[in-house]
Amino acid sequence: MAHSRFVLSLVLIAALAATMLAGCAPASTATAQPTAAPGTGALTAAPAPAAPQRGGTLVVAVAADPDGLDPHKTVAAATFQITRNIYDTLVQTDEKGRLVPDLALAWAPSADGLTWTFTLREGVRFHNGRLMTADDVVYSFQRLLSPETASPRAKDFAVIQSVSAPDAKTVVFTLKKPSAAFLSNLAYGWAAIVPKEAAATLRDHPVGTGPFQLVEWVKDSHVTLARFDGYFSPGVPYLDKATFQVITDPAARMAALRAGEVDVIPELPAQDVAAVHQDPNLKIIEVPFNGIQYIAINNKMPPLDNLKVRQALNYAVDKRAVIDIAQFGIGVPIGSHMPPVTDYYVDLTGRYPYDPAKAKQLLAEAGYPNGFETTMILPQPYDFHIRNGQVVADQLGKVGIKVKLETMEWGTWLQQVYNGRQFALTAIGATGRLDPDPFLSPYISASAENMRNYSNQAFDQLAAQGAVEADPAKRHAIYAQMQTLLADDAAAIFLLAPLSSVTMQKQVQGWVVYPIDIYDLRTVWKGNG
């Protein structure tokens, strides 16, 4: 079983003065997300004293309220960033993208790749006090895959033929076909293990096996968690409580941090990074971001269904200017739907150099010599997406494409744009994944996640091959071809991969940035500064 490992070169770009956390669209999408912030594999953690201190409350400022706390019924990053602390999964990722035990202590595939056997950790309890067994794992995946659940993540596990429990500590998955992404998919929050007796009320009253349990969720205000003393891993978590405080305005988040009202901002806007570096009371972690930011194009909506029009849009956009203006100089241009931090990345940035004259020529050839009018939807409260959209709209205007900008609240965006596909252009992002298949498969013609309405039979065939190919070299070649097809078809305007910045009070220790979009507080503690 192959899963991609992140080749993480921690690149400090000396000329850059700030950093941007990319938000993301439904996970990809990576997690729906706007997200804001998973890192990449290589961890740059602030130095921590050898002996963690127990106790205290950590306040984390987040940009958006979760859309529910049921892990099987959402794609929103704002949910999974929090629920990693409430629920556990069979496997988890470390900071370098390697899969390590969580609820499962060991696992092994059959020779033909069609059967996976997991040995569960013993003595694990749910927050309601009941011991977790293999039957809970079976139930969780049956629930995840049930049409009644309508999980937006069921497609990640459609390869499962059956799941069974030969005994209380053994789970066996039988697959319809070999899947190179199966194991890594088990590390995501939507593969959480839940108790059947609590399933009906998980949205507002989550019950998991995680290190923290819910104290209260005040909508649009905060989510407060308390340490679960029955957690299976001895010694952690260190904190007594953690509060995720919803502060939608970036300036207000920064003011709250400076005032000592919050301890951590995991999604530091690019414009604030330089100031944080100068503040003696704060510290910052910066790593390459495992995700991208882009302008999604509805490939079926006229005139965007015309290849020459989509190519014109790409030639009309100066990506370096977008980075300099919208992201304060922080970020790296990209040419397809893959972040540079993964070893599956192919550099296609030369496919559409900035060339307004070429853009106008293509528009004329497509029958739009005077351009046309269109609309771009910008999701609130993700100011980095909004800035990207504003700069791109201005650049498109210079070649005759008049773009009306419309801001839309995130929940409405999920319904109308992501699920309903009612849009022409939208500024969004995609969170990186541990395997390239879930990152690129949302472009498959029949995918429920194909909000862009992209369709290419050759791409679909390659995706089918890549999903089952076990040979690393062959998989790399397949996903390189897929990225190239997306670029050739101008499936979107691929803009940039940002850096990820987390800032915190100096006394906060043990914060780890992971290659998936989670805020894991197990190792976090508060010292004396």
C-alpha cells in the first residue's frame, strides 16, 4: 500500500514579509473547507521545555463556527479542526505525513490488496463511559456509507464491500478492488468512530473516544471542551479545557491575541505576520502549506464551457501579482491542482504565462472580441479568498471580462456553490491530502465533489488507474498526466500555494502542525512564557 509522503523543504523566502493561510473548499477538495490551515509535513515547532505542565485553559481563535459536530455529515474544515479532539480514527498521521496507530494498534493487507485486517487498542472508552469494541467500528463505517446518512465523504469509502468484526478487537474490511488511498483515508476526521446509541444527536452532542469532550457549543460564539480523564493515552492531554472562540474578523482576532484574550491564532493572515515577528510577547510557526488557492470555473456554464475562454482567463491572470498584492508577497505560483510540498507535484506554472494580448486573442477567436460579463462568488469570512478574487477580477477586467463580485456567507456557499454548483467563478482553496487520489478525484466527471463540472474521459480513466496502482513510479506518472490534463483544459485558474502560519502567546508550548487540516491539542500546554 503506497501513500504519498510529503517532501517538505521548509522554505523561508527572505523577501516575504507575511504569510497566508489558505482556506479551502470542501475538502479535496480537500476538506471543505475554507480552511485555513493545515501545514505540510515538516514541522517547525517552537522549542518546548522538557517537562510539560498540566492544567489551564487554552483559547484558540477560529474564523468560522462549525456547521455541526457530527463527523460523518460535513465537509467543513471548521468542524474537523475541532473534532479531532473529540473523536478518534483507526489510524492517524504524524507531523511528517506518516500513518501511525490511533484506535488500531496494527493493520495488514492481504496479498491481493482486497482485505485489510485491523487489531484494535483495548480498554478504549467513549465519553459516555462505554468500552469501544470492533462492533462500533463496523457500525461507524456502515453509518458513514448508508444513503440515509448522506455523508459527503461516503465516496472516499465507496471501495468498501463489507466490514466485519470476527471478535471484539479485530475488524476486517473487504474491498471491491485494491485501493492505494484506503489506508490514508482512514486518518481523516470523517472516518471517526462513534457509538450507535449517541448517533442521532452527534451534531450538537458529540460522543467520541478523543482526548477532550464537549462542555458547550454556543453557536457563532464558541466551542468549549474539557479533558476526558478516561482517554486511552496516558498523560495527555495536558490542558484542563480548550475553547475555540469564533472571531470572524481578522483584525479582531489579532487584537484579542495582543490583549491576551486568546492564546493561539492557527490561521494568521498574511498581513499580520511581519508585526508578529516584531512582538516580544508572541511567537510564530511557519511551514509550507499543504494546499492551494485557486479560482474555480464552472466548466459547463457558457461562455466558460469554451476551452479558449477558459484559457483566456488563465493568460489574463498575473499570479505573481496576485501573490504580491493579495497575499502580501507570501506564496508560490502553481499550475495545476497539487501543492508543491507533495512529491506528486508537477511544475506546470509555465503553461499559462501572463499574456493579456494572448488572452484577448483567444477571446476574439471564441467569439467574444469585446469580452463578456460574469460573476465571481467570494466566500465569507475568508478574507484571503476575497482578496484573491478582487485582484483576479481586476486583471480580467483589463482584457474585457467584466466581473461582478458577490460575497456569500460560508454556509450558503456550501449549499449553493459546492453542493448546488450555481456559480460561474468562485475563489476558493483545497486542503492537501495524504494521498493524491482524493486530491484530484473531485475532477472525475461523475464525482459528487465535481463542483467545477469538469469532464474529460482521459482524466477519468487515469483516475481509475491511479486509485488502484500500487507501484510508486507508475502512480507518479499517472498523477503527473492528470495534473497536465487539468492545466491543458484550463479547468480552473490555479493561483498559488501559500505558507501556513500559526501565532501564539509565548507560554503556549507543544503545538504541532499536521499535513491535514486539524488542530490537535493533545500535546499542547501552557508554561510560564
